[in-house]
Amino acid sequence: MAVSLSCKVWIAGEVSEFPVTPKVEVEFERKFGVGIGKAFQEQKREHQHYLCWLAMKQSGAVVKPFDGWLDTVENTEVSVQTDPL
């Protein structure tokens, strides 16, 4: 079974969705020193917001540095999709 993640980001009343690519996963894990699965068991919202910021940034969107970006964000959501192989 293949598992993939995506992030939804709400800014100025608009919602956009971004894939969590392997590059995003590795950058997240290096930043926090923990695997994504374990990080989300801890339920820190910072982990969720940071993952969404990385996914948005990796998509090619122009984003502010993380703390400035947080000032513009209304909400984030991480979705898990499972596809049988």
C-alpha cells in the first residue's frame, strides 16, 4: 500500500493544496530530528504548519520566511491518502 501526504493552506480566504514530496519529508525530518509519523503523534501544530510551509515553498510558490508566513496563514491541514498497489 502506498501512502502519500498533501497539505492544504488557507490564506486570505483562499485554499490551496500542495503535495508532500520526498524532498519535503527529508527536509522536515532533518529540521526536527524525528520522522514525520512520530512527529504527528506528538500533536504539535508547529510540525503541521512547518510541513505545509515546506510543501508550499517546494511547489515553487513565493513564500515568506516561516515566521512571517505564519502571520498570513489562517489554517493548515495535512491529509493522508492510501492507494493499494
